[in-house]
Amino acid sequence: MNQIRVTKEFRFESAHALMGYDGPCKNVHGHSYELSVTVIGAPVSDRNSAKLGMVMDFGDLKKIIKKQIVDPFDHALLLNSDLPQDELQKFGEPFNNIVSLPYQPTSENFLLDFATRISEFLPSGVKLHSLRLRETANSYAEWFADDN
């Protein structure tokens, strides 16, 4: 086979709070997230293509991730939309970039969301292979297409 995996890494800063959690992460706190995005496909073999020899142009992948993940999540407060409305309003006072999510804002759930956001924008013949989201220097979650 001629399948090749290519990976691009991204960084963004976000804060979150875990609704109903029984530990310190129930409080607003932030992370310097590191996201690795790996796609898989066959390098372009059309000699007339500007993308000859590439699975996917790294610049094109960067545009997708920036628009779908980095821009909406960077320097945002990420909260579960199930948080009671009066609690959400309290957050609104000191914060002006709040992203209300239909899930608990954990690394695991981010990856499920990110996989959906990314997959629909990949070029024909290129598939999302895996995602790795590093939350701290020694903690990360991973998503693999083969597992889903």
C-alpha cells in the first residue's frame, strides 16, 4: 500500500470548569493545550497537480484546524451548556469569550468534537487517522479512527 500518515501540531490556551466534578477541576482553570492531528492517505501522483507527492498540503491542514478548532477555542472559557443559566451569567461578568458546549468540557469530549469538526473538511482521499490532545506536560487523551 502507499498510505502515508502526516501530522501537524497546534497550540491554544483555554480555560474550563467541570460541572458537578468532585475535585478541584470544578473550579475555573486553564491549560496550554497541544493538539496533534494526523491524517492518512496516498500521496498525489498526478504529475500535473501542484500537490504532487503530498498526502495533504500542511498549509491546507493548518487552515482547517485554525478555523474549526484554534480560532473558536483559543483564549476562551469553555463551559457545559447544561450549567444552570444563573451560573452561566456569573461567568459572563468577568469573561467576554465564553463558549457554551453541549458536553462536559473534558479532553476526551473535545477529541470527539474535534474529530467531527475536522473530518468533514478534509480533501477527498484523505482521512483523519488520529488526534492527541495534551492537557498538561504529563496528561493527554487520544482518538483513533480505527477505534471508532
